[in-house]
Amino acid sequence: MKTVTTTLLVIGGGPGGYVAAIRAGQLGIATILVEGDRLGGTCLNIGCIPSKALIHAADEFEKVRHYAEGSALGIAVDAARIDLTRTVQWKDGIVKRLTGGVGSLLKKNGVQVVSGWARIIDGKTVEVQESGKEGGKLRIACEHLLLATGSRAVELPSVPFGGAVISATEALSPVTLPKRMVVVGAGYIGLELGIAYRKLGAEVAVVEAMDRILPAYDEELAKPVGASLKRLGVHLHLGCSVQGLNAAGDAVCIRNAAGEESELPAERVLVAVGRRPCIEGWGLESLLLDMNGRAVKIDSQCQTSMRKVWAIGDLTGEPMLAHRAMAQGEMVAEIIAGKRRHFAPAAIPAVCFTDPEIVVVGMTPQEAERAGLETISASFPFSANGRAMTIEGTDGFVRVVARSDNHLILGWQAVGRGVSELSTAFSHSIELGAQLEDVAGTIHAHPTLGEAVQEAAMRALGHAVHI
């Protein structure tokens, strides 16, 4: 068996792993990255990027269908049609360009990429079964080991994956469009894809064990999404548990809080009830690391309980966000290079790409109250925003949360069309320690959705202009 040595060995080529490797290469650190599947991980291949591509295609198709029925804009078309094969090919083309770009960046920065499945021998040694080489094994010795293996979809015992029961992975590459689809889980993944399939023409029913949609978000943010689901004709079954498929396999059996059972016809069943860290099958247990439930426990520098063994991204638990993993990966590379760094962001933005979109950065009013902080909060509705009117997106609002004593901004929330693009401004204001007066006194371009950000801050100070 061939043995090679390196300073840094990264297991996992997702957003966290490849960013860590690229940054390490830039800093002159000898780096090897091992990836068993495809560079880019879940995010680029079967998550963030392809889902947003499919959501965009669905939005555009629904827009054309809307025009076929008559539009206040004066636009009319005869009929709307979609070639799903071409849609998937377009989506796959975007993925291919991005993953190819990652490969080029790794090569440009001197990172050696090993294609194969890693198995940990100890904190300094890993064996890799190389892809495409029958029986070919490579042993890699390293000074620093970075674990970035990501997460996988949670499977329900009552409806295991297989056949008509699919995860988001299969949902993002449909060969055909089901006439009826049942989505299990009304979190962000389930609703993002459920809305997309509904816009593409499928009949969609959503089953959720909790008594409301998007249980991780506060109710005010979820309300406009609920109204959109009703408008689109998505059927909600809240407070219901999934019992399994019927004998024929063409319906989902559910039970409500009163114990009443019913069946929901389904050609396809999307199970989207969360994700869990990938901790099995690659020898992690041999390291005897401290754990935080099913996640690897880390400190503020992403160090595990074993010296010079690091962990980042979904493997370390919530929040399972690609941009968190990227920031962690960059930091670890810089620490290994001798820089002084700690992972202490003031806020990590979270975006839900439903219709309408939701953005949460920092504290909500409820979280601030639970933390014992005295705050002021104010909202500005998009119904009073000129740009929102011109893009037919007047549902939703921007909300700011700030301390009562010094007006330091603690959090932003928004729900509305295109609000994901406001997340950067929200993060900047919190990271830079802005006060309400800073945002209220900054000139915002007109007409833009961003004006609602300024108006929310002004309203919190008691002098909003346009409401």
C-alpha cells in the first residue's frame, strides 16, 4: 500500500472542506482533500444550488401560466408548456460549471484531490479506497486532520426511502412530474420543494406533525407563506403523523391529533424532516471524540477533543448552513497557518427560499425577550414600498429588533419577494455594531426593497415617513 504525507488532510469536499483546502493552499500549506462522491458536496450537487435552480424554473413557469389566464400587466400568452428533461439538463449544467470551477480552484492552489472513500485509522492516519481503481488503497499520514463529512437526509421508519418515497436528492432530478405528491415535513426544505412542484403543475399535500408550518420560524414570518400556500392550492395537514403507505403503495396513511386516520393519494412521497450529521461508515468512532448528541463537539476554533483534529460544517450540528461551513473552513486553514482566529460571528443569516422568501439574521423579538433584553422592534410592510408594488410583491415586511437603551441592532427579519438579497445588509449592520440611527440616517436608493430596511429603522425610532 502506497503511503503519502501531508500537513493538512481534509475529509469531505463540500463547501466547508473545499474552502478550507483552497485557503490552506493559498497560505502555502501542503494539503490533500479526499472526496468519495463529487466535489461541492450536498450544497452544489444535491442541495442549495440545484434546489434554487428548480425553484427559479418553477417560478418562471408559474408566471407564464399566470399570463395565460390574463394579467394586469397586459401580458398574454396562449398556453404554458414545460419540457422537464430540458429543465433538469439546464439545472445540471449549472451544477457542472460550479463543481468544475471548484476543481480548477483546488488545482490552481496546489491542493491534491484524491477521489475515494476515506477510513480513519487514527488521528494522524487515513486509508482511502480510491475510486476507479479496483482494490487500490492509499494511506495518507497528516499533521492536521480536518473532518468535513456533512450531513444526510433523515429517514422515517414508517416510510423508508425507496420506490415512490424519495428525499430531496431525487426530488431535484425528476424524470417525470407526479400528478399527486405528498410532502412529509413543513420545514424549509419541504415547503421550498413542495411549492416548486405545485408551480410545475403537481397536486401537492403537505403533512406536518407540528400544528403550524415552518415551526423553526416565528408565526408572523410564516403567515405570508401560509397565505401563498393557500393561494397556490397546496393542501396542509397539520398536527398529523405519517403511519406509512397503504397496501397498494399509492397513498400515505396519516393520523391527526384526534386519532382519526385517513389516506392521501400520492404517486410520489417526498420525506423532508431534517438532516443529521454523517458520522457512520468512515471510522470516526475510532477517535473517541467528545460528541454533542449525534454531532462532533468543537470549541470556538473548530478543534475537537483530540489535538490537531478539526471538524466543521454539518458534522458539528446546527445551524447546518453552507456559509457557516465555509467560514469555519477558512478559519481553520488560517489557524493552521499560524494566524489568531476564533469563530465568533455576531450573526449567521438563514434564508428560506419559499414563496415568499424569509430571512432571519440575529435575534427575533421572542429570542431577545428570552435572553432578558429590553428591546424595541418595528416592521415596515412591503405594501407601502414602491419597488414591491412594481414587481407585484407587496406581501410581507421587514422587521428590526434593537436594544431599548442604546439602540444597538440585535436582529433583522424579513418575508417577501426577493428578500434573500437583503441578508447581506442585515448581516453587515449587526457585525459592524450598527445602531438604529446608523441605518435610518443612511441614504437608500429609490425605488428598492432596501428602502423598507431604512423605514423599519426609522419606525423603531418613531418617525417612519411612508406609513
